[in-house]
Amino acid sequence: MRRKLKILFFGRKNDLYTKKIEKFLKKKNVILNKFYCENSEQKPSNKIINWQGDLIICFRSFYILKKKLLNAAKFGCINFHPSTPKYRGVGSSNFALLNKEKIFGVTAHLMDTKIDNGKILNVMRFKISKKDHLQRLLNKAYTKQVSQVYYLLNKLFKNHFNYNFFIKKSKKEKWSKIIYTKKDLKKLYQIPLQIKKPAFNLRIRATVLRRYYPYIKLYGKVFYLKDDH
């Protein structure tokens, strides 16, 4: 009888898509440890930091894994990045909309110590509709990611985590040299006072998200701009 795999899952707290992946993993009859956070300030327990096992999976997690933890997984660490390899770092969907992309997607890759840098295993793409604002695009990406998790892990469970097939199949996929940072995203949210209407509407499309809104600064005051969808 094959032993149960020990999996460590990093996800987002109170997130529908994270819960779907957790449910999927539990059906695989594995020994599952998890850490779900809702912001970058939350830190895992010593039990998580000192974990050792077979596989680490990251999905919408704020926590950046240290080298010690990356090396603790026998079969490596897989990150599910909510973008194509063209957009590394934060705000992928924001910048895709700002750049008027017509195609977007999601990327599964092996993790190393650099941001969105490891060997690419799989990329799934989809069209961006003219009606897609930021929240709709994110929902599309997260839904596609869940499908990607199911597809990739089902295959890997069957072939004992031999990644060669996926690495060869995705060899033409390359990470961009540009990494978007929190500073870049913050700059995007501040709308300049001298902005033309088309560029203004594009900024609104690329930034409005539930509790997050673009803003203008005027005479020492900050004014948040809301849009109804």
C-alpha cells in the first residue's frame, strides 16, 4: 500500500477558490497541512516553517517561502500564478488591462528563491472581453487556475511527480524580464490630474476592485474614485 503524501498548502483566507482546491486535495487522501492568510503581515507558525514532506502548493498566498522551506519538499514546490509569464510579480491583471491585452491566462511553475521565476509547467490562456473590468478578469483567472490545479495535479499524482513531460511541453514559454512591484501598483492607483478621458477610463477599468479604488491628490487631500459595475 502506497504511503500518504504529505502536502503543505498555502492559500488565501476566506477564499472560495482556495476552498475548492482544499476540497480537491482532501479527496486525494493526503496528509494536508495548510496556512491561509489574508494579508502580507500574517506569518505561519513554527510548525509550518519547520514542515517537511512531499509537496508544497501555493495559490493566492501572500507568504514568500524561504529557501529552507522550499528545500523541505521532496517533490518540489508548485506555484499557481494568476497570469501568463508576461506579467510577473503583483498586479498582473491590473497591468494586463492597462496595456489593453486581448489574451490573458494563468501559469503553473516550479518555485525557486526568485519571484515567478522557476521552470514553467503549464500555461492556460483565455480571451479578455471588452466588458471585462478588473474584478471580472480576476474571477476568470481564478476559475481557470482551479481547472489548472485539477488538471496538473491529477496528472502528477498518476506519474509520481515526474515533471519532465510538462517542462518539455512548455519549453517555449518564457518569463518576462519585468517584475511588477507593490510600488508600481501603488503608482498605477494614483491618477494624475492632467489626464485625458480615454486614459482615465482605462485606469478606472484597471484599478477599481471592491474596497480598492484609484484616487487623486489635490491640495493636500486624497479623493477616492468609485465606479459601479
